[in-house]
Amino acid sequence: MPETARDYRSTLNLPKTAFPMKANLAQAEPITVANWESEGRYDSLMKATAGAPSFVFHDGPPYANGAIHVGHMLNKVLKDFIVRGQIAAGSHCPYVPGWDCHGLPIEHKVMVEVFKDAKAEKLATLSDSVRRMAIRRECKASAEKFMGLQAKQMKRLLTLADYEHPYATMQPEYEAGTLENFATLVEQGLVFRQLKPIHWSIANRTALAEAELEYEDREDPSVFVDFEATDAAAVGNAFGAEVECTPSFMIWTTTPWTLPANLAIAVHPRLEYSLVHLDGALCVVASALLQRVVAAIGAESVKVIAVGPGANLVGLKYRHPFMDRESPVVAAEYVTTEDGTGLVHTAPGHGEDDYRTGRANGLEIYCPVQGDGTFDDTAPEWLRGKTVWEGNPLVIESLRQSGHLVHTAMFSHSYPHDWRSHTPVIFRTTEQWFIGVDRPMRRDGRTLRQAALESVEKSISFVPQWGHNRLRGMLESRPDWCISRQRSWGLPIPSFAFPDGSVLLTPASIRAVAVAVRARGSDAWFTEEPAELLATYDASKDPDAPEGLTVATLTKMYDIFDVWFEAGSSWHSVLRQRQLGFPSEVYLEGSDQHRGWFQLSMLPALGVTGRAPFNTLLTHGFIVDKDGRKMSKSLGNALEVEDLLKDFGADVCRWWVSSVAYDGDIRMDKEHVRLAGESYRKVRNTLRFLLSNLDGFTPAGELPQIQPTSLDAWALGELHRTGSEVTAAFRAYDFRAAHLAIFNFCNDTLSSIYCAAAKDRLYCDAKNAPRRRCTQAVMHECVRRLCALLWPILPHTAEEAWRALAASSGESATAAGVDMAAMLELGKSGSAGSSPNNSAPDARWPAVLLTRASVLRALESAKARGIENPLDAGVRIADPQGLWQPFAADLADLFGVSRVELLASGEGIEVTDLRSEPRCERSWRRDASVRTRSDGGVLSDRDAAAVGVV
RNA sequence: GCGCCAGUAGCUCAGUUGGCUAGAGCACACCCCUGAUAAGGGUGAGGUCGAAGGUUCGAUUCCUUUCUGGCGCACCA
């Protein structure tokens, strides 16, 4: 035996691969994206799957405003799992990304950022339609800019979609589709015009949305007013008391100018009210507020006559203090005892609550205030032509003179103001367009609400299940849908006004405008005359047109659609118009869309087609921070997608997405993504190890025959089981289960067990030894299948590995791309859960692995005896029944020890100390065959043969 | 205020129709390997299942209340 051990390193088959350990995703992925784009990857995949059954999947449009945030990332990546999962499973799954482009947030932003200072002043001087077009041009530019930005970011997330032909709600053909839907809804009798109170800016003569309001403190005169009952005795009866004079209902308000429009007093039915003498006057006040009222008005003598519930007051009548009318006391649940008297002045034309109360009680929706803030001719003479702010003191003075004013004082409160002019806004009723949810449809007499509830119950499936209750609850309680907005940036509601103020909006007239819009876009509404817009309209053939209609007398009206109506028409404007199939198999959005896109797509579709536009509603929760709190810029806990991509890469972000339980809130933190990165590296390194042992290996078509009791059979069996699990998980949209199955396969089956056990034969067997070749064949199969399974989740990494695999066997190593067709084929065969022409692994394998666990524990405790390296150990297992005998060939590798002996008698596991036995200089094993060879080296039989010595 | 949902080891999650000492992975500790090496392997510690009541022989699992958080809706006359 020589002094120094021979170096047999060069005689080994050591791992070798170009597949790097470090993924370098942040740099590599943009190149992948560019390659996909230049080679037309989306189109070629569509072509490759052209004949396959279609899976209809429709994208909900994000709002084209700002960069994408982590919520978009979650949503788009989940959608991509579906798209790629379907393609990998052999379906044809076209996917058109879309954007919601119209609406207030963009207009608001343009008004703030573009039309400021001098530009804003100049804008104000323009005529209405010129001004609208100026705003619309800027809005369109903004929407286009953000569509471009978001598309770029979405591509960077490695999502697969028809980015060459996206849809946008502002595209002419999309707009035309929306109008066609609207025409059908009108035809079905669902559209009507009605008064509704809205925030109104007098300064700008426009309706304002919540986003355009700023709440500022303001002082207003508050007044306590007595409304005299018309029937004293009835009031007495309500309280079960005798009354000797006319009682009054005392109300309180901070907007005296709304008193002309008072049409009711609201009381809470279960609140207690008092009939009380206050300084001689008999009035009704909520008992809980009596002390405060007394203090406020400074009453000196207080005498409670009787008390009773508000319910008893309902139906009583009172006389308006200065208008010639009698109005009722009504019940309302929202009445509180926080301020005032517990009797609420109700003007249905001047408040949201009041409006609802008015409608519920059949009151007129009366609004004597005009757009310029002045009273109209229906107001008392002394108010006509005065503004509401001039009206306040006039009303108070009138009340004082007629003796109805009990008390007045200035009251400071937070009040909504116009964000631009900083002037206070008022509530004012205006005519708005509605889609009625309780109106019978011409088609079958059902209402939208009935139809919607029926599909929720019968034909839609929900993932997760609770979406069912949520959507049903919302449908049960939703009011009619107000679809009109008084803005510029949107699709006009194509209604025309006759000189007498009546309105033309018939299915035929809408369809005629749709033709114009399809050709020239919705700008046409602002730039063309009614005659041009209605060029294809023939009133004589329109059964709904009024007699003797002359287009020349019509004027355009300028309401636009609620953007939700546009987004809610996408199933028609995209799926049906582009012939992609209808309905969509799934809609996948955040849980906020039960109120939004889910519901507002469903209603038009039910009205137009009679069915919902989707079969399954898949919802995900919201991303919250690591403490479960909402992410927001102001809290400073928001994560930026750009940062995540830069720090971790898209594949790691996608790997993280696939790992979360997406129903319910999703906690997210950089640390979580970093952890996902760790587990990604595990998968990557496993692939790398496999690839590095396939250098120069060319698979021989089919796998070799494999013994069921061999390690290879077990690994192959696990591979197939994993494949079936992953495919089933994708079918159930349970990406997390797929993620876990893949990870466990890589981490346990391969890295911890199979690869560790296979090292010896891979490195030390002769290059062409059948045992080594067999294991390589199985590993080759593992890489192929893993690539196919990983592709929907980690498209970049899967393709990178696929390329490396091709390179290892020298085949198509020059091809820039991946042989997608082969990968897709593989996905298809995998989905069938096939096991190739090899026999299944032996049924005793689970037991063998349990034994392995026991052996490992025994080896651990043997460390105390100084046997620290498993290759210094041998294992004796009692096997009287000969159970382990068939596995004998692989047991030593499986346990990582030098030698395993099966004993015909005895019991248990014994670890033997082999440190005194010679160690093979090549394989480092203390195999029983190790001895000095002809070259002077100390080798085992196998190694001697591999090196070619005896 | 109303509706829906969630609350299990430091973190991400499993826990079938209530039933054996509540399970994984990561992180952590200790050890091995140095021929997957800015890798790989082994062993181990760690939880009164948000809280309080109740039903039951028995509850993480069913009921009630409550706390915390999320989404949606309403409200401030």
C-alpha cells in the first residue's frame, strides 16, 4: 500500500452542467420576455393548441390608472396559472387582457394635474362641448399611458396573454358593444329615468362624486322649528292623553333653506317620545333629547304630559309653516338621539336618506332648487330667484314672524365642499338613468333580481364556497342601478331631448348611435350633430319613436355611463364580439368584485342573454401586511411590485403566489417572498443536480425495464403520483396543493432520498454501466416531467431547465427557444396520470422508507460511539421473513451507509462500526470487497472494474 | 351600525361527517459531508388550536357572546 492515497477523482463521472445555481432572475427574465415577444410565443401557443377543446377564460379589466400594485400581481399571476395550466393540460385557452379606461379617477387626476392654474381658467371659458373634448383628449392620453405601463409590468410578471390585441373600454368597437347591450336592456323594459339626489356644486354647475368632495368645517344656522299638528286630538290619542291646545312636532335642522322642500317628519318607531309643555307651548320631542332641547332653547318651564313610542306617531299629520300643504309623520330606522330633537326634518329632494324615506312612503321627490342654486317658481314668492345661501336668513325670518321658530344658533360642523372651488355643495335631486332590478323583462316577465338570484342558486359554482352567500346577500339588498354620471370622460348615454323636454332613447335609436360610435368612437357624440349620429336611424321604422319625430329638432344630452356598466359589458364587447366563446368558464377577481364586476357583469348579461356570463366565480382575498393590516401608502406598509421583481424576480414572486391560500386575507412581507425564494432555490438546485448528472446522456426513446423493488422504480412511481396530484390540483384551482406536491417531490423524494442514494452509482459506476444508465433515464424523465409541471408556475425557470436538458444530450441545443410542442405533449400525457410501460413500484416501498427512518435514527445515536460518518457504518437488519431481501441491492445507498446485511434471525436494527475496515479510495465506501489492486490503489470490486484494474 | 370571511408552533399553512400523545415545510439549535459547495444530508426543540361561556362521555372541529383584522354596504338630519 502506497504512502499517499491515489487520486481517483478524474476517473469519476462528476456532475457537470451549464445550468447555473444562481438564477439571476432579475437580469435573465427580461431577456426571456423579450424572446417570447420577438418569437410570438403567445401566437405560436395558440396555433399549437388550435384544434384542442377550448377553455373560455375572461380577464376582468383593471383600472388604467397608476402602476400595478401587489394586488394586481396576485390577480394576474393567479390568472396566468389558469391560462398556462390549461395550455399545459392540452386545452386551447385564448386570453385577452383588458383595461377599464373611462371614469372619474382618471378625469379627476387630469383635472388636478393637467388643468391647473391658467389652464383651468382657460378651460372654463370654453363652450361645453369644446371643453368636454379638451378634457377627453387628456384623459385618453392618460389611460393609454397607463395601459402601456401596466401591460409592460404584467409582461414582466411572465404572464401569457394577447398583449398585441388587448381590449379597452374606450375602444370604438368595445363602446359599440356596450351600447348594443344597453339597447337590448332598453328593449327588455329595464331602463328608466327618475329623480335622485346627488352632490351638486353650484359654482361648477355639476354633479360631484364622493372623490371630488372635501369636508371642511363650516358654520351654519341651526334652527329648532315647530310644525303644528293638524289634528290635536289624534296627537292626544297617540299619547293616550287629553290635549287642550294644538301640539307641535319640533324639528331641528342645519339647512333651513331645505325647509321649503319639507314633505315629512321622520321618527324612530322604537324610540320614546314625550308630549311636553315647554314654556306654555305643547310639543313633541324625543324623551332622550328633552333635557338637551330644553337647555338649547332655554326653556324655563318644562312639564311632561305623556310619553309613547315613535310608532304611535307615525301617520299623524302636520301643517307646513309657510307652504300650503299638510305632510305626514313617517318612520325611519336611521333616526338617532345624537343631535336635534329626535324628529327629523325630511326633504326627499335634498338628501339621500330623505330620498329613500320619501320613496318608501310614496312622497313626491320635490326639489325647488335649480342648477344655479336659486329657488324656482314653486317656492314661496319671497324665495324665488334667491340662492339657497340667501334663503337661509329669509327662511329663518319667515319662521320667526309666523311664530314657528323656537330657537336658532350658529352650528359648526364638517360639511362637504367642492374640491375645486372650495364652495359648499348641496344635495339636489336631478334626473338620472336607472336599470331597474325589480322590473319584469319583456322576455319572460322575470326581474333581474329574480334571474340573478336564480343563477346564484342553481347555475353558478363558487370557489371558495362562501362567495355564494356573499353574492346572494348583495343581490337581495341591492337598489336599482343608477347608470348615469354627469362627467366628460366616458361613454355617452345616447339620449336626445325634444324641444318640449321629453327624451328619445329607443332600442333603434341607440343601435343607430352604436353604428356611428363603432366607426368613429364615442368622441363622435361630442363633435357631431344629431343628424350625423342618427344617420342610420329611420324613425318611421322605429315602433318606439314618438309620432312625427324630426331629427332636426333633437338636441344631445350629455350624461355618460357609470364605468361599471362598460366593464360589465365585456362579456359581449370582448367574448362575443371576438368570438372567443360565451359564457366564460371562470371569472377570477378579488372579493370586492362581488359588489363590482361580478355582479355588474351578471346583471347586463342576464338582461341581454338571460344567463350569467360565467359558470364559476373564483375569488381571492386582499393582500395585507405581516400583521394582517391593510396595505397602503400612507401607512408605509405597502410593497412595490417593482422592488419585488428587482430583489427576487418574477418566478420567485410567482412561486410565492402559488404557495398562499388565496381565499381570505393574504399576509405578505418581503420576508415571506424571501422564504419563497429559498424554497425556489431548493427546487432549482434539485433540477440542477439532475441535469448535472445527465451530461452527455441521450435517452433511448423509452425507459428501460425497471425492477419494481429498485430505487428507480420507487422514484418513478413518486414522479407519476406527483404528476397526478399537480394536475388534479390545477383542475381544482388549488395551486397551493400543486406547489406543495412539487416542492415535496423535489425536497424529499429527490433531494433527500433519491439523489442522495444515487450519487454513488452516478459518480462511481462505469459510465455505461446499466445500473447508472437506468438511473439516468429515470432522472431524465424526472426533469422532463418537472419542467412540464413547473411551467405554469415558473415559466422562466422551467424553460431554462428544458433548454439545459436538450443541451445535455446534444439535441437541438442550438434552438433558441424551447420545444414547446414536446412540452405540451408531455403535459397532456401527464394529465392522464399515465404510468409508462414500466411496472409500478413494489407495494412494500412505504415500509422500506419507514425502515430507512429507523436506520437514520439509529445512525444518529451511533454518533455517540464515534461513528460520525455514515460511510463508516454498516447496518444489520433482522429479516427472518426475507421481506427486505428483494430490496437488498439498493439498501446501502438508501441508508447512505457502506454496507447492509440482512440477518435470517434476531430482531431490530444494529449499526456496526466499520472504521477498522479498509476504505475504497475511489468511492470512500468500506465495502467488504475493498483490497489493494494491481495499480497499488485500494479499491472495491466495483471501482476496480470501473477503473480497469484487477 | 349591517352583511360575508379569517384568527392552529417565530412564519406560511394541513387538520376528512366532533374521538387515539394536534401535523407538514421554512426559520431555529446541534451534528455530519466537503465529489450538488454562496450547495447537500441527519437529529431535535417548539403549540393551554384568539378569549369566555355552553352542548357532549369527549370540541381545534357544533352553538352563543366577545376581541382582533379584512372585504363590501350604510350613516353623521
